Amino acid sequence: MIFVLASFDADSASEDVRVPESLVVTESEPFSYPEQEVSIPALYPRIPYAGTSFIGFREALAFKESGGDYFTTNTLGYLGKYQFGIGTLQLMGVYNATKFLETPELQEKAFATNLARNKWILRRDIPRFVGKRINGVEVTESGILAAAHLAGAGNVKKYLRSWGSMDVVDAYGTSITYYLRKFKGYDMSEILAEQNPKVLF
């Protein structure tokens, strides 16, 4: 502990300043660090920065869909971290909504499987439109796949082939154009297109 003694009285400038005996340091004390890691509770959820990697894409999309909550159901009945509808889950072989909602690992597998499925459906449109601009937005593969998650691959195909005139807006007011912009530029190379894939769990 360091104390700085100062006087601002001009008349006492010539007087000797004495440190009280109780404040005089006679021997040094070693500084000690905590033996255990200190956990400071966060006021807001901390999302690790994952850049433009696939993990970055996955977590950004999940945060937009549900705040990253595996166990939530929205007002329209969409489930989990990525807000899947029952119909989409059934296309991938998932029939138990309760088990799906209670199993984070199953949700992650369903998300990757759905991306592979959408990439197959859009396999001709992705190379055709990536790099083009539609409604002022540069089209990227990740933007296309995010929009397919929002509105379905068929609606994204119509949107692209109409050069944006057939936009779709969900019940909460979110459009294909918005998702193309928000989720552009992520690396999706680890997702391989697959025809009619099923969730293996």
C-alpha cells in the first residue's frame, strides 16, 4: 500500500513532513495471486468471436433465431436454437419434437443436415448468383443458405431467379433480402451438398 502525503498550505512548505510510525513500511510483503480462478458473472451473454468461420455463421444465425437458446419455442411453435418447424424436421427423419427440444446435440446435427439439404436444392443457383447484387446486396453462399433456413430453399430459388422481385417475409417481418445481407461472407466450405439427407442420431 502506498500513501502520498501532500500539503497545499504555503506557510508549511518549509516544515519537515514526518510519516507516522504506523505507516512506515519496514519489510516488504510478497504479492499473492488467487489460487482459484475468479468467476465474474456477466450481465449479458458473451458470444465468442468466431469471425467468418462456419462456427461464426452457426452462432450468429442461432443468436438471431432464438438468442442461442436450445430449449425455447416461439409463438408460432418453432423449436430450439435454430427455430425448426415440425415439417422440416420430419423431412430429415426427426419425429419426436420433445426429444428434439431437450437434446442440443440433436439440434446441432439437424442444423448441419438441413444446410446440406438446402445446399443440394440450391446447387445450381449458388454458383450462378454468388457475386451478383440483388436489391443492393452482394449475394454470397452463406447468405443464400441463411435465407433458405428462414424461408425455405424453394422460396430462395424463386427470389434469386426473379432477381429479388419475389421476396418473402416471415410472420415477424424478416425478409430474404435481410438474411442475405446479415449473413453474407461466411465460409461454408465444410458443408457438402447432400440429396435428401437424414439426421443420424
